[in-house]
Amino acid sequence: QVQLVESGGGLVQAGGSLRLSCVVSGSIFSINAMGWYRQAPGKQRELVAAIRSGRTNYAESVKGRFTISRDNGKNTVSLQMNSLKPEDTAVYYCNVQTVTRAYNDMNYWGKGTLVTVSS
């Protein structure tokens, strides 16, 4: 099985910064993509940032403020969040898309870490 463990959430004032990290462990043949999603109360889960084959993409709302990075050697993906706004408040989820030796696509989620931005 594959496990994702997130860390780095917390309470921060508007304008502040946080860094989220996600460590992926377990039986992994190959990782296709890693990313972060978030879900605010009463809203659907949305993509924040993802990295695939070295290319990154971001939600419009976080462009220029958030940076996603991946450490291939440690199977870790991080999200540096700067200039945080109250509307960034949400539970942030790590996501990993892998392929098995049998070439089956798999999708894994972490349990989420809460980010609260106070005004």
C-alpha cells in the first residue's frame, strides 16, 4: 500500500507564510504526478498546484504566491505558500498519481492538513 503523510498546516495571519510537505511511502513503481488540493467549508475540493514531468500548474488564485516542488529522491512534494489570504483557509490534501508494474493508474490521497489564515 501507499501512504501519504502531510505536515505543515496551522494558523497564520494574513500576509504570512506556511510550507506544507507530503512524504509518500510504500510500494511505488512510478509516480506520474504529485499535487495539492484544498477544500474549504461548503465548497468542492479544488486543485491548488501540481507537478508532472517537471512541469507545474497552479490555480489562478494562487499563482505568484504558492510554489510547488518535488524531491524525487525522497518521494516528497512541498507547497510553499506566501502572502496568504483568509480565502486560502481550507483543508489541504496531498495527491499522488502512480502507475503500477502492470501499468494500472492509481490515485492516492493524504488525510489532509488544516490551514487557517486569520484577517
